[in-house]
Amino acid sequence: MRETGNRFEGTAAQWTADGVAEVSEELRAIVLGKAQAAKQAAGKLGVLSTDEKNEALLAMAESLWRQRESIFRANAEDVREARQNGVPEARIDRLVLTEKRLQEMIEGLRQIVGLPDPVGETLATLERPNGLQIEKVRVPFGVIAMVYESRPNVTVDAAGLALKTGNAVVLRGGKEALRSNIALVQAMRDGLSRTQVPLDAIQLIDRTERESVDLLIRAKGIVDLAIPRGGAGLIQRVIENALVPVIETGVGNCHVYVDAKADFDMATQIVLNAKTQRPSVCNAMETLLVHEQAAAQWLPEVLGALQERGVELRGCVRTLEIGWLAGVAVELATDDDYSAEFLDLILAIKVVDSVEAAIKHIDKYGTRHSEAIITEDRDAAELFLAWVDAAAVYHNASTRFTDGFEFGFGAEIGISTQKLHARGPMGLPELTSYKYIIRGSGQIRR
């Protein structure tokens, strides 16, 4: 298969790391047809007013609530099938839609309505000596391909953020959430049917073949940007095979470092929250680092509290010794444990001898997502905040706050762990590019 302009000609194919294999013309037609429909819709969506886009967002929110029973029925079927197929409970937790979670998704849309519209914002102006007036203005990307795993909330967050920024979105979620995503997209499109926003601005690839991802992320000239959101395997697949620009969202091997001068009551509450409040998400703590001066006094307490909450503990030799004396079972951690994003009630622990050692450990094993220090020592805190290379760095707070909703963005389309274009939770401004508008009075270059 070869590309010519915006069209794919020849035999339809997938692109994988280990070679090329054919895919059906039917799948090719479905995926590229939906992407092309989104491109047509993007041209109309990009020039709508803020009021027209906000009206559409509110209509989507109302339709989601009105159709909640059909959404919950579809989600229950997805959950039932996932359990039958042996999907781990941590992944099922991300799949489940409760009334509270649906309300949070709807509230996210309503918050987006209240946020400033970045499209059309003038970022800079200048006047040249020859009289040219130059403006740098925010514009939509066009068509965003959202490739993600089985988290139905991403379906609504991505659609809402894309719409507000004048972008059409092509959604390709995980197979475990297929029924849920179909129901959510149907509800949102029903809402759009009463507004100025074209229905094709929200597209869902309702096929589960992995090749559908490859076709989408290689649709150069149709898709303007791909955003993968999920585990390391999915993200690397998109990065390595895409022909369109990609924003890398983050695998979260997040650390909390408890310093020698920490408030230990505060440290316990933050550690328990960061690990157990929702362990299946990317901003949950995966490794606990403890200063050796804090370990003997504080670590037995928190090991016991973590064990009571069902956390499997894996630690260094010093952690094992402290756990044994406290009557808490701790397995010996491996190098793989310190590299892991568990997304489960599993925690790696290491005792270190300084804040510098903690920073060095994070630099080696971290994924540049979210890192925290718990301390009352201002100098140690400032050293940590300055030297740790991550999208979000915390002092005396849980890593669980790395979230677009918590940052006041209404929602997020992902958490970028790269440094080009966007970093951290990506809200509305991060879903725009810019162009230069130049006004003249007959100037020519000599």
C-alpha cells in the first residue's frame, strides 16, 4: 500500500513492528471513511462561535443523563464479559460506569462550557517597519485521533475538549468498553443533532481489530494529530507506527518520597491516598521512597496501614527487616518492581539515605509523570522540586491530583510526559495550534 495525497491506494495493509500484513478492504473503508467524515466536519466546526459550541456541549451533557439507563446497561454487559474473560479487577475498575462517575463526566462537560474558548485568541501582535501587521492566533488542529484503552470517561472527556477547541475527534477505545463507548457516543451525537455542530465531528471506530489503529494513525493528510492514552504497549505501538504527529501521554511510575523531616501523620495520609484511593490510574503512587532516618520510626506504621488495605508490599532489604520486626509481610523487590506501573494494590518500597538519593532513584526509574516529596524542610523541598524531571512535582500533596479536572481544566484529553508542545494534563489550550495572520496595504518584498 502506498500513500498519494490524502488517499491510500493499493492493497490495504497494517503496519506493525514485525512486518506488513493485509487487512480487509471493509476495515480500510470503515476507518478511513470515518476519518474523512471527521475531516469534513472539522472544517465547519472550526469556524463556529463559542456560544454555538457551548450550546452543543450542554446538549451532549443533557443527552448523556437522559440516556443513562441505556449507557449503564451497555456498561454492565461490558463488565460482565470482561469478568468472564478474566480481566483483572484493577482494569475492570477503570471500565465500570457508576452514576457518580457519569455525573462527573457530565460535570466535566459543563465545566468546559465555563472555560474560555482558546480558538481565535491572539497570542502576539507586532508591526513591522514596512507597515505589515502580524498576529499570532490560536486555531484548531483539525482532526484528532484518540486511541485509548478501556476507560469510558475518556470517550466523553476527549469529545468535549475536542469540540470546544473546534476539533473533530475520531475515537478508538479498547475492546472491553466497546458497548459502553457506542452508547456514550450515540448519546452525545443525539445531543448534537439539535445544535449547529455537525454529527460527524464525533466519530467512533467500532471495530476491535488492532489494524484499525494502524490505519488511523497512518492516515496522513486526513488525521492531524494522534493522542494515545493507556499502557506502555499501546503508547509505544502508536509512537513507533504513526505517520501523523503524536503527543505521548504518560505511563505513570509515580513516586512519593518521605523525607527525614516529614510530618509523619501527613505522610501516612498522603501515602495511603496516593496508593489506595484509586490504584488503577496513572497518577497513583507505585513506589514509596523513605529516608533512612524516617524509616525506623515511621515505616512500621505505614506498612501496617497499607497491609490492612490489601496492598502487596515489595521492598528493599532494609524494608524487609523493618517489616519483619513489625510483623508485616514484605517480599524482596526486584529491579523490575521499581520500574513497574502496577495499576494495582502492589507497592515497591525503598529506603534511601538522602533526598539526593531519592532524586537519583526517580531519575533512573521514573516515567516523568508525577513525583512528590513529603517534608517540612524547605531546602529539601526546593531541591526536589527543582531537580526532579517530571510533568508534575508535588510538595506535601498526593500525586492523585495530576488530573485535568483537579487542575480546573474541566477535563483532560491525557497527561503528556513529553516536552514538545504540551506537558502534564492537557486541557483546551493544548488542543490548539496557531497560525500567523498578516495584514498589509500593498507591501512587496524587495
